Amino acid sequence: MRRNESSYCDYNEAFKVYDQLRQPNAAEEIVQIFKQHEIALNQQRILEGGFGTGAYIDFIKDHVKEIYGVEGSEEGYGQALEKMNGASNVHLQLGNILDLPFADDYFQGYMINQVLHHLDTDPSFPNLNIFLNEAKRTLQPGGTLTINTNSQEQLDPHSGVYWNYKYIKTAVLTLQKRYIPLEELVSRLDSLGFTNIKKSIPSRRIYHNRYYEDPSIALETHFTKSDSVYSFLSEKAIEDSNASLRVAIEDGSIYEEMKRSSLLAEEMGEVVIISACKAD
């Protein structure tokens, strides 16, 4: 990878519309996880790797002593700077989460949110190991790592939690291969000596309300630009997907699909948080 940009998506484009559609799902749960550290949260130094437009940092900054961020997209970095409005405890920079510019044992907490699947194209996930080792190096003993990601089941184009994935199956199946199975992720954390490894399911949604109410949103260019899965599709494939979706809107079948995925999301969540601690 060059710097820590996505291995397949141009986020300098995606981030131009990202906040119009996405919200910092799981931010409240991440705060609660960091609160379990023996050091009070308002005295902690936290890092976010791949902070995007800064939505999670903006949410968490008032809870912590200091928060740092490293991002590979200049567009995301610029938007995040605007969000922070000069907050003195926020320190953002362009950089690479596979080669962090911080001293050993520097942070009490480290989070990444929907970043893991952008690290690798190799199915053995070698960059994941580099990321985990950097996390271990920069966390203090007892420090907490949180990984906001997805399970294979959540992403399934036939029976997962995102209704629009049914209409872009080929792209979704490619995307799934970029997500390491959760069992393997836990195994790698364990092999590196991380402890207290846990899985939790946030209850809040990733998208703003319109995604759950109006299927025509997936026909709009700003939506497809904001979701990296569409990066795997040609313009012709997106046109074909849109044609199928229009038919489903016209015959009403899309609303049953939206209801099915919504009920499933209540059961299994839209994302998963894997948390772990660096051994003392």
C-alpha cells in the first residue's frame, strides 16, 4: 500500500460526500470500552488510525485528555480539521497506520473504524499483522485496541444486513474477501499476546435515516461514491444494478428486502467491535 490509503477505493473522492450519508456508528460503545481502563478516560491519550472525515474523533474528543489521528486521504484530513475547530487536545496528521510516527507505549487506547478491509489485497492479510504489531507497540501495557469491522454474515448479499447489497452481488462477494473472518482476527490477536479479547454488537445504525426509508437513495451518484463497495463495479455494472433496483422499486419487492435486512440488523447488528488489551 502507498501510505495508508485504501487498497481499492479513492477516498479523496468518497469523503467529499461521506458525511451526508454516514454517522459514527459504535462511537458510544467505544467510549464505554475505553472507560474500562484503570486510568480515567478524561486522563487518557487515544489514537484513531484512518480517521476519515474525523466523525469519531469529533464525538470522542470531549471525553479524553488528548486524541491523535493518522489518515491517508488529504480530503478526509481537511474535513476533519474543519470539524475540530481548533480543539487544543486534538492532533491530526497525514500518515500511515502501518508505520506509526509515535513512541512505544504512548497511548492508553487505539481505535480503527471500518478500516481493516482496506489494508490488504493478499488473502493471507499480511498488512493486518503489521497493523496489529504497530498497535501493540504504541499501546501502553494494559492499553485497549478497538476494531470496528464486519462479520461475513453481516455482509452477505443474500441474507446480510445491507439491503442494497442484493443488487450488487458480484461487488459484495469481492468485498467480503477483504474482510478477515472474525475467528481469524481473534486468533491473530491472541497469538500476539493480546488479552481480554471481546466481541460486541453496537445497536446504532451506520447510515442516516433516509437509507432505511427510501430505496431510491442507492440510485444516486453521491451514494455510490460514498460506499467503497461500488468501487468494484464498472459504470456499466452500476447501470445494470440501478435497472434491477428500479424494477424492484416499481413492483414493491424492494420494501420486503429492506424489512428483512432491517429485522436481521436488529438481531446481529450492522457492525462488530472486537476489543483487546495489550498484556501488562
